[in-house]
Amino acid sequence: MVYRITPHPSTQLTPSEMFLKGRIRTMFDLMFPRGIEARQIKETSRKCGDRHFKIGDKVRVRDYMQERNPWREGIIVGQRGQVMWFIRVKEMTWKRHTYQLRRVSAELENGEAAAQDVELASLPDEETAICSEQRPASSIRGQRE
């Protein structure tokens, strides 16, 4: 395998580069990965907010019933496991994953800004940031075009 990745003295290309028009992956690529650190820093530097919650915290909860305003305010009332939470929203209790929660800022908790004036739909939606594929406009089964 080593002879396939050793550059030829006259062409400065490896046999695999000449034959396949590109580098092949070897054991050395696994032992010395390139670009992993930069990718990790990029992923962790995203402004996702604090993902650590406790019972009694005020949070914004993803509401999948409304398209116009997908975030509702609620209070965490329970926990199941490490990532599942029970949130009291008005009279209902919703079960949501940590990824479907956002912490309410300290300004809103202290009452410096009215919670009713804040447009909750303006919160960043992580699903759109991560997933770049478009969903079809009509997802109702049985419709004919």
C-alpha cells in the first residue's frame, strides 16, 4: 500500500493520483486527521445558548402546532432522563427534548422588556440552520396535481 502513496521522483505524483486523479485514504489519514480541530471549533462556536436547564427555569418551547409563531413560553416542571423535559405551557404539560428548548433571557425574566412585545418567531430556528434541504410545499397525502 505504501508504494501507492509514494510520489514518483520525476512527476511528483503518486501512482494512485495518476490513476485515480486524486488522493486515496490510508492509515496515515486515520492516524493524523486534517481539519478536525477547525471543524470542531466551528461547530462549538455557534451561538446555541446554554443547554443546561433545571426545574423551575423559564424557557421558550418549540410549538409544532403553529407555523407563524413556533415558540411559546413555559416553565420546566419535570425531567425524564438527561435530555427530556416536561414543560408547563398555560394549562398543558408538554414533553420536549433539550434541543426544542431555549432559555428565556434575563431581561425578560426581570421584566425589563415585556414578553408580549417580543416576537417569538424571530428566534433563530436551529433546524433551518442545520438542515439545508427544502421541504415540499404540499405534504398532504392523496392530493393530485
